[in-house]
Amino acid sequence: MNWLVAEQLRRNAARRDAWSDYAAHRAETTARIVAAARSQNDQLCVLGAGNGDDLDLPAITCAYGQSHLVDIDADALARGLDRQPASQRQNVRLHGGIDLTGCWQLLANRPRGTALSDAEIEQILERSTSGQRMELPGRFDVVASTCVISQVIDSVVLALGPTHPRLLEVVLALRTNHLRLMAGRLVPGGRAVLVTDFVSSDTLPSLRSEHEPDWAALLAQITAQGNFFHGLNPRNLLAVFKTDPALAARAIDARLTGLWRWRQARRVYAVAAIEFDAIACG
Ligand SMILES: C[S@@+](CC[C@H](N)C(=O)[O-])C[C@H]1O[C@@H](n2cnc3c(N)ncnc32)[C@H](O)[C@@H]1O
């Protein structure tokens, strides 16, 4: 097993008892996924479902005909499903062991902390672009991505190191490819729900305040200060839908549909929900 996969498995196992920490975040995430269903026969795909702590599966399985949960960590998916009553499990399919980037094998090709060469970076960029051929059944009415894009980006930071001269280039490529993957897996007219953490109280201590943030001011502040996870400022994410030709050709109406705080034991995260639709004649 490559060390990036081992690291995700370790993180998921460490969070296995975090269900109650996720309550408010789970409610926000689930509400958007449930609201995106247009018929009870709809097919849902959740990317990065992991332990399932941010998914109220009974509510989701009521809203959808079938739910496909995807993650690199098959054990985490099984743990999440095991918590559900047997009656809620029958319309859920698990797809473990799937690397959503298509390039983790290359990213983790060398021991952790070893610099990657330009030739290796080129291969990673090439693989991540062509790595959209996930072993999943067809396309879906709704594709949700639940706080996996920040982990994908973190994996680039872990593999390249925080000072690698090509770090941002690779981060932005994997970010765009994740959005393309979501768009590419939608049926015409389908809907995508991207949920992502974008800054934490480690660098923005005001997130710990008792009071609800003034979100417009917070977005302006993090933008001015460059204080957000690489590539994940919600404003910049929305801009990608205009600047990337592949996304512009498939996705319409990208919009910010929510901003909330996700309180964990050691830090508080700011989280954004961005939704978009696949062009109906696609
Ligand atoms: C922070 S967790 C998200 C929370 C998760 N939805 C839950 O409720 O437990 C990120 C998830 O993304 C998965 N992940 C990270 N990188 C991945 C990749 N390249 N391919 C597939 N899954 C990945 C991790 O295994 C983890 O389960």
C-alpha cells in the first residue's frame, strides 16, 4: 500500500468515534444532498464518503433510489454503513479502494519527504487529467463531494512538500480535475454538490468566536490575506467554472449555496457548499 493511502486510512481510523463532532456539519451537508434529489429513483454518488460522519444515511437513502459511496478507504466505508440499520443498507453500494485523483501511485512513488523531479511532476499532471476513468457504474443524477477535495490537495502538499516550486501548479490541476470529475459523472441536467473546508482556526482564530461570522467580511479578509487552504477559496473555486474550458462546456450555474462552521475538538473549520448543474443537452 502506498504511503498516501496509508496516511488516509490512519486519519479515518483516528476519527472513527467522531460522529457527534459532525452533527451540525452533517445536517448542513445532508440537507443539500437531499434537496438536490428530484425523484426518489435518482442515483446519487458521494465522493470521499469515508466514515460517513457527514452523511445522514437514513435521510439520504429515503431521498434516492440508490446511493453509491466512493472512497480510497474501503474499511471506512464499511464502518459507516455498519452503523446503519439493515433496512437502510440495501440501496447503498460501496466503492472502496478508488483513488479519485488517478495519480496517487505516482505522487507517493518516492519515500515521504523526497523531492519529486520535473519529469515526475509532468507524469502526475498527465495522469491526473486522464485519470477520470473511475470504475463506477455510469453517470449519476447527483454527485456530491464531501470534504475530500481538501484531502486531495493536502496529499499534494505531503508528497511535494510545502516549498516545492511546482506545488501550486499541481494543486490547481488536481482541484480542476476534481471539479471536472464531478461534472463528467453527471447525467445531462444532473446536479453537483461540492462541500469543502477552506480555512481553519489555526490561521483564522476568529472562527472560534461564539458569534456567527459576517461571511462576506470573512471571505474578503481571507482573500486579501491569502489565508485559505491552497486553491480552496470559495470565490476562486467559482471562478474556475468560467476559466476552465472543459468545465464551462459541461457545467452551468455554479453558485455558493452555504457557508458554515464545523467545530471539531481541536479546531474549527469554515466550510462552503458550491452547487452546479450539468448542461441539460450534454
Ligand atoms: C476529511 S474525510 C471527509 C469526511 C468523510 N466524508 C466522513 O464523513 O468521514 C476525507 C475522505 O476522503 C478520502 N480521500 C482522500 N483522498 C482521496 C482520494 N485521492 N481518493 C479517494 N478518496 C480519498 C479519505 O479516505 C476520507 O475518507
